[in-house]
Amino acid sequence: MFAEDTDWLKGILNHRRLPSMLEKMGTVTVVPVDSDLNGATMGQAWLILKGVPDLAPSMTDALSFRANCVAMKLQALRYHRRRYEEIQANRLREFSSNPDLNDALCRGVKITEIEMLCEVEAFFSQYKSCLDMLVKVLSPITGLQPGTLSTYGDYGNRIIARLRNLKKTDHKLTVGRIDWLIEEIEKTKPWLESVIRIRDTYTHYRSEIHFGFQWDTAVGRAKVPQSELDGTSHPLNFVMAELTEPLITYCANFIAISISCAVPLTTGLQVMAEDEKAYIGARWQFDLSRAIWKIASNVIRTYTAKDIANARKAAS
């Protein structure tokens, strides 16, 4: 990865804050993450932070750190899915070239690949860890201590309870935006229930499941491990991909709405247009394709391909 693609490193080395960070800290740790995940987390955070009155650098740093941690968890999900698919492809090649393996499958023997099962468990462990990390974005906004918002917990009900209690206290947050965040958490419950059902099957009941390659008599070849999603059986790697994409969107929404709680209600939020994502992303050297929200503006502007190219050139 490092030898083939160093664009991420060039972006870090050219970042305007790098000299001051090196001067202050002495060293800076760099973790390469897929660019769209950085945009969905840190990029999304920066887009809304612009609307926070009297924004302190310490809040920007705290939120950037937490958003980056969420991006790393999302990257881990992609890693485990890709690794699972690599092992699966290797095993399918072995089945196609090994008559003994095929004969075993034909006779009804289901062959489990332990490395793939380990990747599944790691995937779902990171899924939960990502949600737990996402919750920590709220601490710099709400003023609640990190320990009081340590896990997502009970399909988000713990966060909802904290947010409702927060509304009863003396705070400077926008109540309507807190309600918006509660609604967003409520909307995800059915989706999370399906994720947890699949996770529990593979992590808590391993001895009782029949995970493995089997013979597909309809097509006359090995069939990869399957899982149910929305009542339909699919290859498990497909299910892993389908579970990751809505989580990325949810993280972007959660981060944006959480920060908007510190933005006055008179300052609105707008969904970003694709050309706007490309233009601002070019200026910031960020892939904002998975970001969703921005601070509202009364000015409507369309950015051309030339505008975007010029912005990219100016930033380089």
C-alpha cells in the first residue's frame, strides 16, 4: 500500500497545521485511512464546526481526534471484509483444483475455513467498537465526561437517556438539534437489531452454526458461506459490505448532528451538492464524497469541472 500510493502522505506533509503540530509535539503519528472515510468523519466534522460560535481550538482538536478514531474503525471493517474475500477466493481456487475436496463437498461434508470465521468475528467486533467510538464525539460538545458516554449500549437507548437528561440541565446547546439526534438514533434501531442478530450467530453460537463451504447441486460447484439479510440468504462477504455502507452514512450523520447541537438554531444546515463536495474537497485536499451536511448559505453556486481543477491546483 505504501509503495503504490503515497498521495495520502503528500497530503499530510503539505498540511498547513503540520509545522505547528511538529513544533508543539515533536512527533506526529500518521495512520493512512481510505480518503472517503476521512471525509465522512473528520471532513464532515470540520464542515459543521464552522458554525460553532467562538470555536476554541481545543474543541476542534478534540473532535478531530475522535472523528479520526471513528475513521480508523471504519477502515478496520473494510480491512476484515477484504481479507475475508481474499481467503475465500484462495479457497475456491483450491476447491476447483483438488478433487478430494470437491468429493467431500459432494458427499455432504461442509468444510469450515477457520481464518474466514476469525475475520467474521473481527469484523463484528470492530462494528461494535466503531459505534462505541462514535459516541465519544459527543463529549466535547455536551461537556459530559468521556466515561459517562463510553459505549453505544442497548441499541442507543443509553445515549438517548443521557441526551434527554442533558436537556433538563443548564446548558448552551440547541435543544431542537438534541431532539434531531435522538430521532436519528431511534431510526437506526431496526437496522442495528439485524446487525446484532448476525453478529450473535457468528460470535456467540459458533459451535451450533454450520459455517463453511458446501456443494451447490444446482450449479455443480462449491458454494461460499451464506448469511441471511432482510430474510434472504446471501454470500456472507456481500452481507458484510451491505452492513458497512449504512454505518459510514450513519457515522457522518451522527457526527454532523452532534456538532450542530452547539450551533445556534438561527444557523441552518444544508445537504451538500456533489459539485460542492468536489470543490471544497479539492480546496481542503479531502475526499468529501461521503460527507452529507454543511452550514447553510443563502448563496447558491454551481461549481464547474474547471473550478474544481483550479481549486485542486491551488491547494497542491
